[in-house]
Amino acid sequence: MNAALPRGIIAPITSAGQPLGCRPEVVFQRKHARILLDQLRSVDKTRLGKKMGRIEGSVWHPVLLEMLA
């Protein structure tokens, strides 16, 4: 879907925030962070800046599937 539409579905990432089961903890750019899967949103791709990196699907995908079950 992200490849075909002018909008992309994103999950914010933060170094703060409350730990929850729906917020997998990762190390991103040498900093401890959480992916806020409970705050998914759709944004116009023109609002996105350059790609900052990649988080492996094995980190966030199982948590997202459990949330949507």
C-alpha cells in the first residue's frame, strides 16, 4: 500500500514515552527508543524527510499482529 498511494502509514518512534506491551523497545541510531505502534497514522509522503534508517520487521511485526488480533 505504501508503494502505490501518495500517503504512507507510519509509526512514530521516541526515546521517551511510557513502556507498554504495544511499544517494542529498539536501539535506533545508537539510542534506546520505543516504536509507538499504538499511534499509527497516515501521512502525505511530501511531509516525510529523508530516510533515517530501517528497523527489522522481526522486531515490530509480531507485536503489531498481536495488537490487531
